[in-house]
Amino acid sequence: MNTQTISSWKSWKEEIGRLREQDSIGNNEEEYVSPLLFRGHKCASWRLESTFERRGADFPSIEEYGDTLKETKNAFESYTGYKWDTVFMHRESPSPPEDFEFMVYLRHHGFPTPILDWTRSPYVASFFAFQEHGPEKEISIYSFREYLGAGKGGFTGESRIVGCGPNIKTHRRHYVQQSEYTFCRKKVNDKWYYSSHEDALAFANGRQDVATKYVLPACIRNEALADLDSMNINAYSLFGSEEGLAEMIANRTYG
């Protein structure tokens, strides 16, 4: 995975423009190139880890985690009155795992899941990177592209990243934040387990799972958030909650 240092907010916006121009030139009908996705971290030292990994838990099998989701779903359906359809996927398929839509809903409410959430908007990712003061002097924004004109390859037992498209029925934040998701899996003794994105990226060959880590100074936070707010990218527009409204007004008042 490449790492690039960006010195200013202006330079980051110029890099965004370069990436978009590159996308418009590079697209053709002969080879499939998947959308470029972005993810923001308030601490540059953070790895590409799911909320499940951050809890320090061992990766479950896809089947075991599916059983956990079924139990959790009962509680959320009782509380919300909403019923999630269970979609059973073939275990060998690269399609989203069972109960993926419910998994995304849980991800937006803080429940640990093995998926990583991304956005198609580099500016939304920038907001999440700068949203909160972090303990470090640098933040990071990741870009990721799953397909770059070739199919996916790999060896048995290696971790593989699987992208899940945006067209799902889930929390409305998914659409407001232009979200997409990835999960990582590997096969061990004929059984599929969730696994690490960082491990999978170690096998990237430049034609699949291409990731870049951009490191920016945290001291440009106020400038970045003010500019994003002028684009209507703020806590209220992205979350639609009273807490988000309070955060937006606080940023406008105190910076």
C-alpha cells in the first residue's frame, strides 16, 4: 500500500481533482474498473481495521457470525418494529454474506461488525477524518479500488477483499454518506472465516485491491471543516440528528 504525505488542505483538494480527472480518462468499456472509495481516520496510526478487530476479538467463521446476527436481530426487531429479510448466500460466492443489510444497519449504530465502511466521496471521508480532535498530529484518508481492469486472483488460504455495492435497503445514513462496504475472508480447512484487510492488501499486485494512504496534518482541521461545511458536508447533513445539529453549530461558533 502506497503512502503519500499531503501538506495542506489546498493540496488535498488538488489531489482529489487529479484523482477524478484520472478516473474520467481511465474509464473504458473493455475493462471493468470499480469506483474509487475513501475512508477517513482521525489518527494516522490507525490501520484498516473493522470495529470487530478493534475490540480485539478473534475472527469468527462466516457461519458463526451469521448465528450471532440472527440472535441480535430479534432484539432490534422487537425494539424498532422493523423486520429485516434474511438473504441466504452461497458460501462460495463473492456476494455479500448472509444478513448483510442488517449488518450494515448495525455498523451505523456502533455494533461490532467485520465490514469496513467506505464512501464514494473524498470530502465525506475528509469530514470523518477531521470531525473529532485526535491525540495525534496527523490524520489519514485512505483510497481503495477493488478492480482495476482485471479479475480477482489469489491463492487458497489467503485473505481476500470482497466489495459490496451501494444498492441495499438499510439505514438512511447509508445513502446520505454515499456508503459502500468491504469485508475480508479466507478459507481455512474448508470453512470460510472473516479476516484482515491489511493482510489482504499485502498480496495486492497493482491490478486488484489498490490502496493509498494519504497523511495530512491535523492542525488544518478548522480550515477543512469550514470548507466542508460550505459544501453542506457537516455532522447534521451526514447524521440528521440533534447531536449532529449541535456539533455543526458548535463548529460554526467555536471552530
